[in-house]
Amino acid sequence: MEILLLFFLITTYALGAFSFSEEFDHYPFPSNFLFGTASSSYQYEGAYLSDGKGLSNWDVFTHKPGSTHDGSNGDVTVDQYHRYLEDVDLMEAIKVNSYRFSISWARILPKGRFGEVNLAGIDYYNRLIHALLLRGIQPFVTLFHLDFPQELEDRYGGWLSPQSQEDFVLFADICFKSFGDRVKYWTTFNEPNLQVSLGYRKGKHPCRCSGKFGIVARAIPRRSLCSSPYIILSHAAA
């Protein structure tokens, strides 16, 4: 499992009667301080069509030739969907007490509000949350980490449409009701600025524009302006 950690390296050496260790001893971390790791669903879960999951915008995007530098995709990645217990064991071994992960929208609602809730997806995240809590690891959940059901892109262009708010609120509500009794820390959107700039402005992420569309000197393309308010309003509504 790939784990991103922020390490604080304290080098102790003597300078006369003074040492850095003595200085830092006066500032211990509080007892409720959380050290954690983080991931996102598309980059970690794999199992891109397992147990009723629908296609996400990233599933479709990365299967188009030339979309990624080496032709790779997120079909398998580190396979956390099947190997989450091993990953949780690793977290416990390195003694972190929090884990931030995102929920795959297409795993919960394969077709957004135009289809049924995928109970197998609900069950997977329940198992993951349960495994974390058993080991004293607090789950931090991000609702949107750049991936959403391709169905919404096909129907109305994703975040370019005001309809996206209705879909996001439904998705958030299902997650709150399904996991909120155990998950106390939530994030609505991960880096929405990148969704707008790399997607709708530069065309480097899935969206309805090409890379050429984004190359406009000293101007923000109209589509990036259109996507921003609906992301902000969806956050507010959730």
C-alpha cells in the first residue's frame, strides 16, 4: 500500500548545554492529536467494475488513448477494495490513528439519481469503517475526490449543469445516513480548484473540453466559470 506521511524529523545534538530534544520536550503533542494517512477512491480501490459499481468519469477518461502519460489506469491500482484489511493492518503497525479516504460516487450510485443505490458499495465502506474503528483509527471521509458517475457527465455535463447539485445532495445524504453514526469527520470536496482548472480550463482531467480549449492567454474559459458556482452551491447544499 502506498502511504503518504508527513514526517517530523527531530535531530538531536548538543550545542553546549542546549539540545533540541530538551527544547521540544516542553511542547508535547496533545493527547487528542491525530496522525494519519490519506488516499482517494480512484487512485486506491481498483475493482472498477466489481459488485455493481458503475463507470466513473475517470474510468472512461483513462481508457482513452493518450489520456495518461504511460497508458495506465485505475482499474486495479493497489486493489484496496479487496485488500483493505491488509492496508488497515499496515496503518495499525505504523501507529497512525486516523485515515482519510474518499467514497467512490459511482460505487454508491452507479447512475447517480437516475438509478438505484448499490448496496454492495454501502457494504464495502461499512466493512472498511468497522475495521478502522476496531483498531482505534478514526475515519475521515471525503465525498468527492474528482470522480463521479459517468452517467452524469453523459446526461448534462457534470459540474457544468445546475442539476449536479441535486445529484450531489442525494449522494451526500445517502453517505451521511449510511455512515454518519460512526464517521464524525467529513469533507465535501477535495481541491475543487483543481477540478475547475485542470478539468474545465486546461482539459487535463475528465471534462467536456479538449486541452486546446484551455489555452487562452490571460482569460478564463467560460466553461471553467460555469462549473465553479455549481461546485460551491453543491458544497453549501450538502
